[in-house]
Amino acid sequence: MKVAVLGASGKGGSEITKELVSRGHEVVAIGRNAETLPSGEGITQRPGDASNADELAGLIKGVDAVISAIHFDVPSATLLSAVKKASVDRLLVMGGAASLNNADGVMLYDAEGFPDFLKPIVKPAIDFLDELRKEEGTDWTFLSPAMNIFEGERKGPGSFRLGKDELVVDEKGESNISYADFAIAMVDELENHDHSRSRFTLAY
């Protein structure tokens, strides 16, 4: 497939780009600065501004899917407008963990002990997911990472477990995933299409 990766120079976007190329997909790497975008065989660099729907539509024209790994200062309306203008049917989004529920069914954002200083930082991702859930025209998927996502080794398929709306934790109650293994799950979803118009999550 030909896939546009928004935020391709970031920690998540660069690993997603690497995973896509390793599986033979063609990547259109989009970001503000050409100097920081991934390069190499199978990658086309297209520097641009994802916060401008018309400009973004031009950048993603002709791709089969868009994977967004950008910050949530770009609202869902902008991304959805761009993919519709470009006639792209699928939008996959690298989300956040705060919208997941704990074992008691309480959203982490609302749970006791959730740090107040983080709330304004993570709230835009929660709002983004809420807006996607109202969307009917675009085939979207929102992949929430573990509570702790970090730069680390690629353990590979089978090293992590998937969930839906509840935080996935290990036997110690911890929730961790590397960006490299997050990228595996994202590209698996692109290829297998198991979570159409829904959110899912993962952790070791």
C-alpha cells in the first residue's frame, strides 16, 4: 500500500515509517521540516503543514491510507476534512492512554490520582477520540498506547497483548510498550483491518 505518515520525524512516526518500509509498503513521509524526515528506499518526503486542511489534502492525495502520529493540537476536523478532500478512505491515529478505562471501568483521566498537570496536555487526545466516534464517512482507527511508551527494543509480534477500551497491564500492574512494538500493532491494523471505526490498545 501507499501510506502517508503524518509526523514521520517523531518518535512514533519514525518507527511506524520504518515498520511500513520493512513490510514493503510505500511511505509518504510528512512533517514540517524536510531535514528531519526519514529518507531512504520506499520513502517520499513531503514537507508541509498538517494543520492546514487544504495543504494537507494536497500532500496526501493518491495514498491508500493516512497514519497520523502528530500532536493533538491539530483537531480531528482538520484531519477528517483533509482525508475527505483527498478521497482517502482510511485514517489511523496514534492516540493517548488517558482515555482508556481502569479495571474499575473509570477513565484514567477521571480516576483518582491522575496528575492534574497532565490533564490539559492529554485532554485534546480524549476530545479527538470523542469526535472520531461521531464520524461516519471515514473508516478510522484509534490506537492507544500503553500508559508508558518509550524508545526501546523491538521485541516483535507476540511480545504484547491487545485490548479494547481498558488499559492493558502486566502481572505487576504496569503498562508499557516500546515505540517499535507500537509500530508493529499499527501496521498490523493497516494490513488486517480488525478495528474499523473503533479504538484499541496494547501493552506487554
